[in-house]
Amino acid sequence: MILVTGATGLIGSHLTAHLLMQGKDVLVLKRSVSNTQNIEEALSFYTPDYKKEFGRLRFAEGDITDIFSITDSLENVEQVYHCAGLVSFEENRLKELLQVNAEGTANMVNACLEAGVKHFCHVSSIATMPNHDKKAIIDESVFWKSSPENGAYAISKYNGEREVWRAGEEGLTISIVNPSVVLGAGCWGQSSSRIIEECYKGTRFYTSGITGFVDVRDVVKCMYGLVEKNISGKRFVVSSANKSFKEIFDAFHTAFGNKLPGVEAGKWMLKTGAMLERMFMTHPRITKSTIDAGLNKNYFSSDQIQKALNHAFIPIEQTIQYVAEKYKDHRAAKQ
Ligand SMILES: NC(=O)c1ccc[n+]([C@@H]2O[C@H](COP(=O)([O-])OP(=O)(O)OC[C@H]3O[C@@H](n4cnc5c(N)ncnc54)[C@H](OP(=O)(O)O)[C@@H]3O)[C@@H](O)[C@H]2O)c1
């Protein structure tokens, strides 16, 4: 039996769909509040028989921040894919971020050690590889360094990843993926899929920063490959292409038939926007972390995972076309 956490999220829903398509038996750890429609929708992108496949899923209720609620679900589980996490770039949510991304991960690996799980695959992030040394290319050789520059999300993901390494030292077979910005269909309006909604509505602004982008289908194939080949004790950058936010925004705007964003938002404009959002919004979108990400130019290399799994990434232009089409279908179905 395979257990997936975070199966109602962007990465977890596609991973669950991928596992079901491989004929696997999957148990989903979900909270009482989780929306399982996200899994059904993700499955619908893989097969017309999605309702039947969805019917094969088993569910266990639990919250990763409460270890007692997850231990029972691990009975007869051999492999765990840990996709649950809190994605937020609000600096004032550090406590909550640490609780879910660090303590939640510690709970998961401790429970897996206890239950004798055979392979634990963890979703970390490129956020754990801050480019303080201004390297031309960021890969697995870039390690965490303490710095006032590190944002709350990055700190929480680093602490989570550290728990996984610790469990590895204590005997758990582990593998870690560090995806860049994930683009995929479904889970509209949550996590990184917010970019798609913003572009559909149309924005006048863009930023000049460059970062890695990856198709969610590549992320889940890489995770599956690592577990099936039992490649352990390593972490892998999972990123398809390095693109500017302008290039990504332009491609989505074009796919939606919108006018391209024409105003470059510089540091001061973003800082002013951040201040106004802090004043008027409960969950501001412009924060220190998003300003840094929007302006910095970071280039990632996925050579290591490509070699380990002989994996070829989907071109990001193709991803954008596909995701935009699925988003248009989603909007049409809502009308
Ligand atoms: N999206 C990206 O660009 C990206 C890039 C790199 C790494 N990552 C990492 O990948 C992981 C998944 O991200 P995502 O984009 O799929 O996020 P998402 O769409 O926001 O999904 C998050 C998932 O985590 C679950 N979750 C949150 N708190 C939980 C808790 N206390 N107990 C149990 N489950 C909980 C959510 O369940 P509910 O449905 O109950 O809320 C949901 O299923 C995160 O660790 C994130 O840091 C994401």
C-alpha cells in the first residue's frame, strides 16, 4: 500500500492520479476539511474513467501536525509520498509554516520510522537553496545558509528537509525532490496555480526576475521514478526551464487572448504595493519573499535527476498551452 499526504493539493492530486494510472493501491491521508474533488479533477486529466479510478482510492483522516492522528494510517504502508505542506509567502505566518512544514514533516518521518515504512519520498523546494553566494547555476551542491534574507516559507521548508535527512540517518530510506515553481492543471486558485488566475484576469504589471518552472506531471513522474528505482539518500532539483516572470506572464496572457502586461514593476513599486496590501488585505500577495523572487535572477539545473532517471522534461511552453486550455474549460464549466 502507498500513502500520499497532501493529495488534495496541486502536486499530491497529480501524484495520486499518476499512481492510480500505474495500477497502484493508494491510501490518501486527508484532513476532515480537505476537498477531495481536487483529486477527482486531477484524475479526469489522465483518464475518461476517472470516477471508477477515484472509487479505488482509500482514505484515512489525519492531520500531519498531530502525530497521533497519523500513526494508525501507516499500518501495512510500504511507501509514503509526503506532499502535504503550507505554501504561503507571508512573513508573519512563520509559526504556522514551521508547524506544518517542519513539525508536520518531523511527525511524518517519526511515524514512518516507527511503522517500518520502506521508502519516504519528500517534496522539499528550491527555496531551501538560497543563492547567497550568487552562483551562476543552482544545483544540489547549493546548501542552506542562515541569513536575514531567508523568508519564512524558505526557513520552514529547510527545517522540514532537515527532519527528513535526520530520519535518513536514523534508518529511514528517503528521497527528496526540490521542485521549482510548479505549473499544472487543477487546484485552481491555490498554491502556485494562483499565477494562472491572475493571468486570466489580466495584469498590467510584470517583474524582471528569472527562476525555474516545471510541469506538475514532471514532478510526479520524477517522484515515482525515485521510489520505484529505490534511489535513496539524495535530493534532486526538479525544474524544466529557467524563465523570466515576463516570459511566463506573456505566454499565459497570449493563451488567454489578453493584452500583454506592459509595465515593469521595480523594487519601489513593489514595496509600495506590499505596504498597501499589508494595510488593506488579510492575506497580502506582495511580500518580502515574493518581491525577492520577482526581482532576483536565479538559474537552476536538473542535470542530476535527468541522468538518474533518464527523464525528459515537458517544454514549459507546452505546459502553459495545456494548463491554459484546462483553465478555460474550467471557467466554461462554471458558467
Ligand atoms: N506549488 C509549487 O510551486 C511548489 C514548489 C516547490 C515545492 N512545493 C511544495 O510541495 C508541497 C505541495 O505543494 P502544493 O503546491 O501541492 O500545495 P497545495 O496545493 O496548497 O496543497 C497542500 C496540501 O497539503 C495539505 N495540508 C496542508 N496542511 C496540512 C496538514 N496540517 N495536515 C495534512 N495535510 C495538510 C493540504 O490539505 P487540505 O486540502 O486539507 O488543505 C493540501 O492537500 C508543499 O510542501 C510545497 O512546499 C510546491
